Amino acid sequence: MDAKTQKSEMTRAAIVGAALDLASAEGLEAITLQAVADRLGLSKSGVFSRIGSREALQKAVIEEFGRRFIAEVFVPAMQKPKGLPRLDDIVQRWIVRMRDVEVHTGCIYTAGAFELDDREGELRETLLQEVTRWRAALRRTVQQAIEAGHLKADTDPEQLVGEINAISIGLLHDARFLRDTRAAERAQSSWQRLMKSYQA
């Protein structure tokens, strides 16, 4: 990669990062080329030349959030043995990330879903694909835990994934809205109880 291309890529990464910060604070609809340009001291045309349209930038933000989320929550857990050890590690990392990151910045998956739930269009589809991909990865991990004999044979993976997701949404609600400093601790207790109820 030559110096010019490298600089362009770095600038694009900075633009997407600034837009992600904006979306975390104010929602996906708050993202505009001008708002991001102002944050970075760039011209609106400079942002456009590297990203394209506002919608392209919004989609890039959703994809970047997904990349960071998977890198922190899912990828490290792949070092654990298949089955319950891996599933437990994923959920533990998810709770920690919620506590240390999303409690302060908001969660694009959750806030974006509420923001876009009653709309149609490419932006909603992009978010839906990211969330669906994440839930499919979690569902596969649950299925592996069933196949390994760690979870009851009649476990419904979709049901368990929904319950895990409910814990995460509850954690965000209680920590961000109620400002409950023990929200992550409560989420951890809920997960431990839930896991035990499904164990073989």
C-alpha cells in the first residue's frame, strides 16, 4: 500500500470512527456528512469523496460496530472448547463489553433497532443483517453445546438466544436509564441462573 492510499484509508477510518461516536451519542439519524466533517476539521466534500453518501456512511458505521463487537465478544471465545465453555465465555465477554463500553456509549444493535424498527429501507436491512448474523453465530454456539451434551437435548437454541439477548437489553436499560450501578452484576446472576436451567 503506497503512502497516499494508506493516508486515504486512515482518513476513512477516522471518518467512520467519528460517525460511530456520533451515532452512539445521538443515534444513526444524527449522522450527516457535515456533522462528521465538523468533528474532524474536514470539508463536507472531503468526507463525501472518501465515503460517498450519508446512507453509505450510516451503513459503514453499522458494519464497523459489528466488526468491533465480534472482535471483542466472539473471536476471543473461539479459543475455548466447543460447547458450554465457549458459550459461557461469549456471554461473559458480552456482559463485560456492555458494562465497560455500551453502558457509556450506547449499543448500535439495540438503539439502532428501536430507531429503525418501524422503517423500511437499506439502512434497516443493513442493521438487520448484522444482528441476524450475530444471533446466528450465537445460535450455532448453543447448538454445539447441545451436541456436546452440555445442554439438555431438548434445548431450543432460538429460545435460549432470545433469553440471552433479553439479559443484554435489560442490562443496557437498567444501567443507562435507571443508572443502576449493579446492572452488570444482576445480568451476570441472571445468566448463571439461566445457564444452570439448561444444563444437562
